Amino acid sequence: MGDDSENINTEDWTTEQWKSAYEEQVEKAETNRSGWMRAQADYQNYKKRIEQDRSDMNRYAVAPMLLHCLGVIDDLERAFTALPVELSQLTWVNGIALIHRKMYGILDANGVVEIEAEGKTFDPNLHEAISQAPGKEGEIISVIQKGYQVQDRVLRPALVQVGNGDAIEDQESIEEIEETTE
């Protein structure tokens, strides 16, 4: 029952030979059908994947530019922190503050949000520990540099100082001393 059906004389076939030929053709048809169904499923998955990639590309295309903006925002915040109080009401300082607010507006318009860190539990997916200090173990003591995320992706992790667990005993003993002196 091969593929050379032209050379086979079917006039003298028995019922068994016809049944066997029929079953072989049914099996080939089922194989072809299941292959076609797999190809259709693969094509549908491909279309979904391409659409997801296109959506992600549109959503995160501005991420490199926003990352560069974060450095400017950090510099402006450091400048405002170091600004003497007597200069804070000058017109040009107010102009720079307006630029700072506009930069935050750009971040907000692109779905960028600050990663909460201070007082939170350290999460290596969102934070980058650069040092440890006395404090509750695993808790963020201070933020060295703010972190940001776009949608569900981290744009820049927060650089933080994490507690090493040393101050827990000291804090408890201080509280005990305060209670006994009252």
C-alpha cells in the first residue's frame, strides 16, 4: 500500500486489502490534519507574541531617554538641597524649580513612578543595597539614590542602606532603661 498507487492493480484486492488501504489513508489524513492544527496554533501564538512585543516596544521605547532624565532630576534635587535659604526666593531659582517640576511631569506622563524604599523591607528586585548600618535586619534605613519603575519594569533600582540587625538589641535596652527611669 505505498505511494505508487498507479502501478498497483486493485481489481483483485480482497476485502482485507481494501480495509488496510482505507485505514492507511485515514491515518495519513489524521496526521495531515493534526499537523495543520499545530501549524495553525503556532501561527496564532506567533501573532500574539508579535503583538505583545509591539506593545512592549511602544510602552518601553522611551525608557532609555527617561533614564537619562533621571540623572538631571537627581542633580536638580541635590542643588535644591544645597541651596541657601536666602537664595530660595530668587526668580531664577523659581525658574529652575519650574523646570524640575516639568521634568517630573514628563516622568508622570510616561508612567514612571518612584520606588518606595525608606522604612520598607529590602527587595532585590527593586532595591540595590550599597551598605549596611545598625537597624532592623533587612529593613531599608536610608535611600542614597531614588529608584524608579515604568509600568512593571524597573527603570533604575533604588540605591539603599540596609539594616544589619545590630541596633535591635541596643534599641530594646534603651527602651528598658527609659521605662525603669520613669
